[in-house]
Amino acid sequence: MLGLTGSIGMGKTTTAQMFVEEGCALWDADAAVHRLYSKGGAAVDPLEQEFPSAILDGAVSRDALKQIIAADSSALKTIEAIVHPLVAADRAEFRESATTDILVFDIPLLFETGGAKMMDAVACVSIPVSEQKRRVMERGTMTEAQFEQIRARQMPNDEKCARSDYVIVTDTLDHARAQVQDVVRQIRAGMAHA
């Protein structure tokens, strides 16, 4: 089990797809939360019981959750107590049903949540902070202040890299792909010798 992590704007989503292209199975934490929050998702009913205003058209509204948390910071603990076990169940279901030799778990806050302990190895995507900021600002989806807020909640990139088994520099697509291929080769070689 390979954990894939990296801070916002580092290229994790693109890198995750490169692992898929190399024949790995991918579990995406953000996609799991989207499934849980969508109409009929497992998080809708329990969140509705605690925060009725968070439900819009039968689905969990992330914007409503943000407003609830902004108004009452203790709400985050309640939300996490509901959502984290559901995410863990989704991850376990993936692990049991996957048929490939390498399972990649795309988890942005892998170190922050203690999830790295469950992995056989961790790969961290990385670029210089100036490039990270440029990429995020180019998206046009958040202000500089929002970007800095997110960065403040995440473990510093240098620390994530130091704690990882592999660091994938995402300066160019070709360079990132070559590093992904090398990581996959190393893992498969290790499996052959196990």
C-alpha cells in the first residue's frame, strides 16, 4: 500500500493518474468524501441529524458545512466523528476489492491524520513554494489569503518530503512520469524479492 500525499497545488492529482497509467489501483480520499456527501451517500443522513442546514437537495453542501464550522468551531469535531469512520470504511472496501499488485492511496493530509502508519511506503509530490502558489492562483478558485490559510493547516512541504520514502518532483509532466515509473519499478522489484 503506497500513500500518495502532497500539499495543495503540488500536482498530486496528475501524479495519481500517472500511477493508474502504470497499472496501479487508486483510492482518492477527496473522491470518497464526494461519494459520501452526494445524494444517497452514507454521510447524508447522519450529518442531517446533527446539522439539518447542511443538506441541500438531498446531498451535503460543502459550503453549508464551511458556514457551520465558521459559526461554531466545535462543529468540525462532530463532522469528523461522523465522516472519518465512513471514509475509513470506503478505503477498506477498496482495499478488499482491488486486484492490482500496487494500491495507491491519494490522501492529502496523510501525515496530519496519522494515515502514513497504515502504508507500506509514502510518496510525496513536491515543487518549490513559489511554483505551488503560482499554480493555485492560476486556478482562480481562491484568494491568496485562502491559499495561505490552507497552507497553514498542512504540514510544511519540507517535513512531508523528509518523512516520505519517495519524493516526486512535479516540475514537468515528463519528469514526474519518469519518477512515478521508477517508484513503481522499485516497489515491484521489492515484491519480487519478498
